[in-house]
Amino acid sequence: MALLRLYLLVSLALFLISIGHIVAAAESADIFSPRAGTYQTALSVVIKTATARATVRYTIDGTTPSEAVGIIYTDPVNISENITLKAVAYKSGMRPSGVATATYYIQCAAPTFSPVPGPYTSAQTVTISCATIGAAICYTTDGSTPSPTHGTRGTTVTITGTTTLKAIAYKTNLTDSAVASATYTLTSPNYEGDVAPRPGGNGTLTVADWVQVGRFAIGLDTPSSESEFQRADCAPITTRGDGRISVADWVQASRYAAALDPLTVAGGPTQQVAGSGQLAQIGGSNPHVNRTISMQSAPFTRGKAGTVQVLLTAQGDENALGFSLHFDPKRLQFFSARAIGMAAAATCNINTRNAAAGDLGIGLMLPQPRSFVKGRQPLVELTFLPLASCTTTLAFGNQIATCEIASATAAILSAGYQNALVQIRK
């Protein structure tokens, strides 16, 4: 028995010595490095064998390597397209190893889009690119998945509405890229003067926007956001606003609504700018200003309603005007206001919310493109109830509505504002 056991052990040892082998099977990382798989770029593959001084032959054309077939391995194998790599190791005095196999896929880079996907306010010409040299591109705009046989072949596409753009890159002997997807959303732009309906507007300019800007101009409404302020502050048109909302903006809104000026994409200041706009000469007279707003009245009698007229000395190019008026509420109680004379044909906005505190805001605008005739003329008649026997002041100011006169083209016109003393008798 002992001799039989020894015989079997010796026979097994001789059998093992007679064969050579590659350490791992086809899928083993010990055979090919890097291992088989899909890659985005070309790579170099190292072929390993655990048998010292063994020779390795490999093929990349699908044939089976042997001691006589294949390329003798000396350096890493460069792979730049889809191939199946096969290798065998052999050594004199040993049986060749089994054939190890690894399939490598080189995938086209996924397409990229320029400009980047996102919201836009105008049509976009999108360029589709691929980092893989020589790759072709197919794209779709109908939501379907592109392939080398489905879609439009090309690298540029014009987007005119909200669209999901999908693209794939492909090349002979390479694996198709992953499908790239990009959504372009076309929205209506924000326009200067577009403030109705509140708060975002609707992409058009109509009389509703003109009315709303007029309410902002005399303080009946206040912009609720920086965007709303920016759109309401639409004059001068050249700078898309000046950091305040006044009757010039009201005039400019009317020009947009009447299509006298082309719509302008919103820009300019997004909030009140201190010291912005033209400063009015308020109080007294200025010999260098030929355009004035003043007040006159007959003496009042305590306890009996009396009137004050606001007058314009015009140069013939005035379309709209605004001002604030302050009075002492302990001496005068505001009763009513109405446009008179040529101003009776104007749209008249009157803010009386702070009348109890002695402040009024008034805005007047003639229909486009009319202007007040040159000369001195009444604009507004204010009615008050005198509360005390005294002399009191009616003063122009910027508390509610900015003192301003604008032409039919929304140009701000220089002017002087003359306050008035009202005598109240017993």
C-alpha cells in the first residue's frame, strides 16, 4: 500500500509540472488590467501571467491565439474602439494555458449643449457638441429617444418654444453614447411698464398697465417687489428708469400701451434711488424758470367752504404733471378736488388717504399726444373748510407724489412751484 500511495503522488506531481497556465479565468482582474468593461476614452491594457518567463500571444480580431497565432505581447495593448481581446501563455516544456478573453467597449462621450438649458425670453440656437472626435449626433425635439436610426442628424437646432432636446453621439466601432437631455423653457420677457395684472404683469402693455403705473405715481399703490418697481419705473426710456416712480413713468406707460414706443425689456433700478431724478424748484419763484405751478384763492371765512385753484403757466409742451400738497389740518379740512379748465379733459388721480394729516397727492395727464396750451390756466380746484381764523400756508412737496411735469414723450420738464398763503377771516 505504501508503494502504491508513493506511485500516485509522483504521477500527480509529474502531471502538474507538464502543464503551464494563466492564473485567472477570462473575467479575472489578474489576467487583463484594467478589466473588461465600458470606457469613455481610449486605454492601454496590460496582460499578466503568473508563469515566469512565459510568452504571451494575443489577438484583437476575434481569432483564437496559440503558440503560432497572434501578436507576441511586449507592451500594453492600446484600445480605442470596441474589441474582444484574447490571450494565451506558453512556455517550452509546458502545456499552453487556456485562452483568456475580455471584451472592451469604448463609448462615445455624451453630447453637450450650448447655451446651457434653462429659461429664456427669446428663441435660442443650440449647438450640440461631442468630445469624441469624428462622432456623429442625432437629436430629437418631440420627447422621443434618439438613436443612430431615429432623429435628426446635425449639431445645431433652433428652439422657438419650450422644448426638451435629446441627443445621442455615435461612431463606427464605438458604443453609442448615453442619451443627453436638456429642457429649454421660453417665457414671456418682463417689459418696462408691464405691471398689470399685479404683481408680475402678463407680457403685454395695455391701458391696464397705464392705469396701474398712474396709481404708483401718486402713491395709491406701492410696488410689492423689486421686479415690480423696476417695471413701473420705466422713464426715461433710454435708461429704463431713474430710481423713482413719477408722472413721467405714467406718460411712458401710456406710450407703450398705445404702441408709440416699442416694448423694452425690463432693466434699470430695482428700488428707490436717493436723490434720483430732476429736483423741482419748490416754493417761491425762480426768474430762470418760465414754467410754473402756483396757487391762488380769495380769503376764506371761518366755517364756510372756500376754494383754492392750482394754476399752470405752460410753455405748450406739458402733457402730465404731478405734485403733493401739504396744509395744516388744524386750520383747514380738505373737502374735495376736481380738474377744471383744459385739465377737465385729463385723467385726474387724487390721493386723499393722508388728507386727515394734511397731505394730498395729485396727478393729471392729457390724452396722448396732447399738451396744455401755452399760457396761464387753471388745473385743479380744491375745496377746504376753514377751521380757525388765521393765515396758513399751502405748500407743494414730494411727500406723496413727486413734483414733476412731463412732456408727451415722457421728458421731464423744468418747473418752479409757488406756495400760497391763505387768509381765514372770522
